[in-house]
Amino acid sequence: MLNPRRLPSLASIRAFEAAARHGSFAKAAQELDTTAASVSYHVRCLERETGVRLFVRFAQHVELTQPGALVAREATTAFDSLRASFLHAANAEETRLSLTTLPSLGTSWLTPKLGRFRAKHADIALEIDLSADAQDLSGGRYDAAIRNGHGGWPGLRTHELFPSVFMPLCSPALKEAAKALEDPQRALEVPLLGRPDWWALWYRARGRADLPASSHFGPLLSAEYLDIAAAVAGQGIAIGSPILFRTEIDAGRLIPAHDLVVGTGRIFWFAYPIAREQSRKIGAFRDWLADEASRDRHAAHMFLRKLKTVESAP
């Protein structure tokens, strides 16, 4: 006798529902990508478990019994509702894109451009997470990421955006003071801002083994965009990307304090799980992002043609 608290096997219910709609175990088998014998087996299991005869079996076809027809109507309605729910969920999934990226890129480069994406894809809502650490893309929390590195992350499809580069930048008012950068041992009127290891690489690219003393550096801030904000305010000479902060350069708030641009071979990439390659929303964002990156690479050609690549310390 059927336990009222226990649902019969879902596989058996699915086989019964398909057979009821088609009036045939063979046609149900084609739909379910199995055999007619398997469908017949599952239906018999369901009849045995419920104690209800669902079909009258003939040589070439089957017919529902009166109780079978009642159950078939309810089963078909339930499966139709379930299919509709999955379709609705899939459509809803494609209307919201969750992206994780680095704080400086997200704040200074990506966010000011998002209005253009919205204008082209008003049906896709964006959620942007800023994190200095690479977030896991396999758990479903994030759809995609913009990462910095050498690429080749297992399980991810990557698309190159632009190189990760840096150079000294300062406010126009500090142009004369910036001339002291030629000699790393010479005292500066204003402090150096930004990562000391980037400054070390920049001086190494210029062939200087001696590095600025620690007393030459200003406060160590947590992100590149904060160093740039301090430089715009005239608080020192920052080392940062002329691509990420091209808006400040174009507006005249910053100028190159030296014309040497340095990189380590690292690149900004758009990355997403290979399994999500057919996602419409990811494809739309990928194509839009590629256009934005191409435009900025072209605009920064005067800086990139002076690029000198050096190896960072292991």
C-alpha cells in the first residue's frame, strides 16, 4: 500500500507521464532517450508501488485506465508547471550579471564606462564586486571576472583586454619637482606614492641598481586608485597605469612625471567558466568589454610604444 508521506519514484512518474501523453511506451522511450522496456518497467514499478492499475496493455498500444487518466492529468500539469519554472529561472538568470574585479580597475576604469553598456543592454542588470583577491568562479556566486596576471587559469575561458603597466604620474604643479626622479638617491621635494616594488622595477628598467630610500616614500595606501587620488591632490608623485587613469591625464589633472612606461608581462583579462561559454549575458558583456579595451589600447598607444618589460622578482 502506498505510504501517503512518501512520493513514488520520480523516474517512474516521469516515464508514466510521457507514456500517457503519447499513448505508447515506444514513443515515450524516444522522448526520454531510453528503451520501451525501460519505460514499461518503470510504469509497472509505479503500479506496484501505488496499487493502482494505470494502463490497459494491448499488442501495439496502451490505454489509460480511468484512475490512470486522473493521475495523468495531474502529472502532466505538474511537469508543465515545473518546465515553466525552469524556463522562467533560466530567463531570469540571463538578466543579471555578477562580476568581480580589482578595486582600481573597477573604480577608475570600468565604472565610468558602465553607462554605455546599459545603453546597449538595458535588459541586463550588473552587480560589481571589488576585491583585491581572485574570487572563485566555480561556485555560482560570480558569473565572470576581470583578472590581472598571465592567464591560463584552469577551467576558465580568458580574453585579453590590455597590458598591466605603470609609470610616474603627478599633478602639473609638481612637474619641476618630478625632475629629481632621474637620481633615486636625490632628495625629492615631495614623496613617492604607490607600491615600492613598482618603483624598484621602474628604476631597474632605467638601469639603476640603487633604489630610493624608504624616507622618500609617502603613506602606503591600500589601492592604486588611492595613490592616484593623492597625486591629483598634489601630495606626491604616484606610480600607476596610464591606461586605467587616462581620464585624469586627458583632463590635465595628471601628467607623466617621466616618459618611461614599465610592465612585467602581466595582462588584464576577462575570464569566465568554460561551461558558461554559451551564456548570452556573458557574451554581451565580453563583446562590449573587448570594444572598450580596444578603444583604450589605441588611445594609449603613445604610452605603450615606450613600454619596457622587466621581470618581477619571483
